Amino acid sequence: MSGALSEIATTWRRAGASRPDLPPGLPQRLADAAQHLAAETRLLAETSQERAPGMPAALAQEMSALREGIAAARAMTAGPGDPGVGDAGLWEYLGPPPSS
């Protein structure tokens, strides 16, 4: 997930001059969040729940926020009539967009 988001960040940076509406740092922030979530999930798997009692709930909240951020970023280049910036296949790698 973080790799695809980093690649999306690259396409957004390259499109910067023609698409100043895209926040170039957003996909990389999402990639960083995905990496952090993966690391925290690995830590939870290695830690007993007694030593990290609130961690599962916090991870669920982080995952929800990450999904919302991905959906919002994806919508910026996937709207009707939007020519995109070459990131369509990368979004597909992340799975289908959430249904409304």
C-alpha cells in the first residue's frame, strides 16, 4: 500500500505544473501513514493485549482515517471528465473505491 501511494505521489509531483489543484504532499503523507500503521500492527501482533490495551482501537481509528484519506485523494483525479495524471492504475492496485 505505501509503495503504491509513494508512486502516486511521484505522478502528482510530475503533474504539478498542469494540476496545481493537487496537493503534492498528500499521497506521501498517506504512504507514511500506511507505513506507520503496518509497523504498529506488527508491534501489536508481537505484544500482548495486556501490555497495550488501547492499541487495537487506536489502530482501527488510524485505518479508518487512512481509508478516508485515500478515498479523498483518489477522488481528486478520478472525477467525471477528469483526465487524471497517470495514477489510475495505481489507485486500482489499492482496490476499488469505496461505494457511496
